[in-house]
Amino acid sequence: MQFIYARTAAELIRYTLITDPPEAMYWSTYRLKKSDVKLLDKFDRSTAANIKQEIFDDIIKTESIVS
């Protein structure tokens, strides 16, 4: 499953979540790890790390609002 993260109004970043086991991404009890976020677009190493952290933080923040 692909997702899109809007970093800015003009910059859309495609990513997916790779969990072990794969169905864990649907579990409410699974603790997402930053390493579960896989970028589908290519970036240099430091930019990719920053983007992954932004996406991870956004997911965690959104989940805490929902639950």
C-alpha cells in the first residue's frame, strides 16, 4: 500500500510501511518503528533520514489524536 506525505504544498513524497508481520500495520497494538517507513522516492541519505523522521512523527501524532 502506498501513501503520500505532503512535506510542503509543492513537495509530495511517496512512502510505504513495511512491518513484520505484514498485517501488523493494521493492528492497533503494534508499535510502529521508524525503520518500518520506506521511502519510494530517492533522496540522499541525510534528507531521507529527516523525511522518515517527519513521516514517523506525523503518524504517531495522528494516531494519538485518533485513539
